[in-house]
Amino acid sequence: MFIQDEWLVKTFFFIFGSMIGSFLNVCIVRWPQDKSVISPGSHCVKCQTPIHWYDNIPLISYLLLGGKCRVCKAPFSIRYFFIELLTAFVFLAFYSYFGLTFLLIPYLVMVSGFIVATFVDLEHRIIPDEVSIGGMILGLVFSLMIPQLHGTNIWWQGLLFSAVGVLVGGGSIYLMGMLGEWLFKKEAMGGGDVKLMAMIGAFLGWKLALLTFFISPFFGAIVGIIEKIRTKDNTIAYGPYLVIGALISLFMGERLILCLLFGYRLF
Ligand SMILES: [Zn+2]
């Protein structure tokens, strides 16, 4: 492939990512309120004016309108722009890493779910079932259709490895929550975290789900301590750390396991 073509494909994934990011924004706002993400179309939350397509172009419209509603000038959260930009770069990065392979599709679906879970959890301390349960089902279906996700060419093995991933992923967090409840006499892990880990297991399989389970607390602990000092709030949104753990497991998991179990060098 010529260099120019490669840039064309990369530009495509960046723009495609920003469009998906625009849709993820809608999911992040509406799923916690149990509203449809299809209708009604985008509208200003202040003056209710529908937003025309030409004012709804990812990244560009926000900049052209200066982050304000065209009609009533109410400011739109910078988060909309940030999530479009983030998703654009994430899609570009995933394409650059995996190339145009069948693996790219399920992983883009998975990471889109991760973005929604992260921002909803940070704001509302919940993870929508649409992401966790929906993602788990998609993970199982993808594993059946693309068993290479789990390093095999046989469809029933892909499905089996995915199902074991669901059990081990969800089960690990569930058991830790039980233990925490028994030790501290209060709810330690939310049900949303259990379901999110079940989704992660469905996509990544049991080994990487277990690795996610073990490395997430390190990130959660660091931020949890900072948050506790800053807000005196004991509850932290744990979803984002499961997401960080899952992404590290996806990209570095095999090496990390060899390093931890057999003393291989990490880099
Ligand atoms: Zn308005």
C-alpha cells in the first residue's frame, strides 16, 4: 500500500472515530436517564431547539460555534468536544495497532463501550447495563464469529473461552465484593463493576480478565487516596480503573504474564 493510501485510511479512522464519539456523547447523557439514544434528535438542553446537521458535525461544529448553542448561546460542555476528540484518537490508535483485520471490529466496539462506561461512572457512579450486559452479549457473539479473538480458529472454542471469561471476570469481582462486605460490613463493589468485568472477560478471555482484576486496584488505589484527601468521599468510581486494567491487559497482557510468572523482562 502506498504511503498516501495509508494516510487516507488513518484520516478515515480519525473522522469515523469522531462520529462515533458524537454518538457516544448521546449515550453518556441519555442512558443514565433511561432515555432513547435514537429519538428525539440532538437538541439544546436549555432552549430545546433541535440542532441541525450542519451544527452537529463532530469536532468542527463545536469550534465554529465556540461551544455555544446557535440560538440561545447557552454553553455546551467541553466534554462533548473532548469525547469526540478522544474517540477519534482511540480509533486511530486501534487501527494503527491492529491494522485492517477482523479483530479491529470487536475491539472498536469494546473500547467504545469502555468510553461510555468511564464517563457515566465518573459522573453518576453507575455503569449502564446497555454497556455491560449489552457488551457482554456482543463479546460472546463476536467470539463465536471471530474465534481468533481467543487465539483459535474453531467457533465453539471461541464461544467457550469467551463464556469462561465472563464467569472468571465477573466472578473475581463478585467474590472480592463479598469479601469486602464481610470485612468492612458495607457494600464494597457495585453490581455494575461485576457486569463490566463480565463484559471484559467476554472480549479478552479468562487469562486477561484475571490480569485486569489484579492490576486495576493499583490505579484505583492511587486515585482513591487522592480523591479521599480531596473530597473526603469514600466511594470511588471503580469502572474507569477496570477499563485501564483491561486496556493494559489487551496491549501488554501476554508480556506482563510472562514477566510476572516467569521473570521475563517487560521491555
Ligand atoms: Zn439553546
